[in-house]
Amino acid sequence: MLDLNAVDLGFSRKAQVYDAYCENHPVIRWARQIIRSEVLRRLQPGASILELNAGTGADAAYFASQGYRVHATDIASGMIAAIQNKIETLHADSRFTAQQLSFTDLHRVQGTPYDLVFSNFGGLNCIPDLRAVTRHLQTILKPGGCAVWVIMPPVCPWELIQSLRGRLRMAVRRLHPRGVLANIEGARVRTWYFTPRQVRRAFLPQFRLVHQRSLSLFCPPSFMDGFPQRFPRLTQRLMRLDEHLGARPPFNAWGDFVLYTFQHGH
């Protein structure tokens, strides 16, 4: 069950440090570029985006700056405050809006319907059953619209090999069927990991999977902060390997994250 108080507390604290951490991390910058490119190629000029678990609004602000109408939602009050700051900085009140809302309460979302529903970097892993979110998509997404979601899978080779360093808890944490308690800035937030099959089954038959790719399968995940600093050239080569093989089976099922694009209708 989703502990809203823990999520609000942990991610509100995270808001204070999140932007600076992401902006300075080469792997996160690289992954964001791939994810944003996938969103952009699914949109027509002037289209509308609903972002779930928008965090500090970094992606929402980027898409708003590209001319799209963006409605950013998050359950954490600290994240909503950070988004509001970006809205004021961009002077984009009409095309960039925010709403404090859980992704399980999308029947209350404002501004529907949307051309695309976006969720980045595993925010949806804070819920045990994705159907609590997908059941709303038919009413908030336009026919022909897309859902672009970035979700953490159970198999991340870079975490599994941590067993060789004696970090057994990290190595197997994604494999626990009841989820694990993640430490988010001192708050304990239960996290679940979804296989591609579980993700596909969460969507109604009216939705068709049109794209799937892994992120940080070959390239080290962001938690391995020191790797890009110690091995910058190797990191670049591994990024290129991810880009080359990440969308091909079976590689597109494993990694730190998996990106899915589902299309509604056509």
C-alpha cells in the first residue's frame, strides 16, 4: 500500500538537492536526453503533456520551454513548491501548471484530456499494482495519444554484481516479491519492481506497446557516482553500447530503468 506521508516527507526533502545532483551527473543527463527524445517524437507541435510524479519539474520545464502545454503533478509538497518556482522563472503560467496529486487519483486531474502522459525515473515504482494508475488512462488520454513511462525492472546487472563486493542486500533487493523499503532522505518508502510482462498486463487492451528500451544496462547506473569520474572514456563507450542495443530483445528488459511507450487506440 502506498504510504502517502512517507512519500511526501522523503521526496519533499529530496527536492532540496535533486536538481543539482541530476545536472552534475553525466549518466542522468545522458538518460534524460534519450527519454526526452522519445517523448518529443511522439508529439505534434503545441501538444499537451500530463506528467506524473514530476519531481522538481525539470522535465516539465524543459517541455514547456519547447512550446508544449505541460501539467505537472506530484504528491510531495516540496516538489510542488520547486515546480512552482520553475513556473514563475519561466513566466509560463498559461502553458505550465502544477497540481499536488497522487497518480492513483487521476480522476481528479485538471486539464484533461492530454496528448501524452509521462512518468520518469521510477516514480511509479512506489505502488504495488500499476493498474491503480492505468485504469484512468482512457479518460485522461486522447485517442491516439501515448503514455511514456520509465520504470525500474527487477533485473539490473550492475546491482546483481554488487554481490561480488559483499553487498548482498543491494544485489537482491529488486527480486523481493513484496517490495523493499527504500531510504529517501530519511523516510522509508516501499518500492516495487516490475517486469515487462507485468507492465504490459497493467494496460488495457486498447493500449499497444510501440517502443521499449533499457537504460543503464551496459552503462553504470547513477548510484555508481565514482565510475564516470574514474573511467570517463569507458563510460562513454558503454553509453553508446546502451544506445545501440538497448531497444533490442532481450536487452530491452533489463537495466536500471526500462522505458515504455504505449499508444492509445490507433
